[in-house]
Amino acid sequence: MNRGVFEDLVHDLRMTLRMLQGKAAHPSAAIYDARTLQSTPQSGERAGYDGHKRPGGR
């Protein structure tokens, strides 16, 4: 079938937009953020640390 067509379109669009902005087609750096934040009381029981992940990685 046509698997991956949407991903290919998004990739090509991102590259085109970067080039129109005068940037390289592919970024030269990336930022990874792995912070763990406690949820707010308004989240209720469904969220604690790391959203809905269960303690112990189960």
C-alpha cells in the first residue's frame, strides 16, 4: 500500500520550509529534554510523575 507517504510529505515540506527561510534543509543540532515533572492536583489520579506511566516501569 502507500505506507509512509504522509511521513514523506511532512519531511519534504519541512525541508522546503527550512530552505525558504534561508536555512539548511536538515538541522545541524537537536535538543533532547528528559525532565521528569510532577503533575498538578488538577490532573487527578491518572497522572503522577511522568504522566500516566506506572511505577516500576510495568
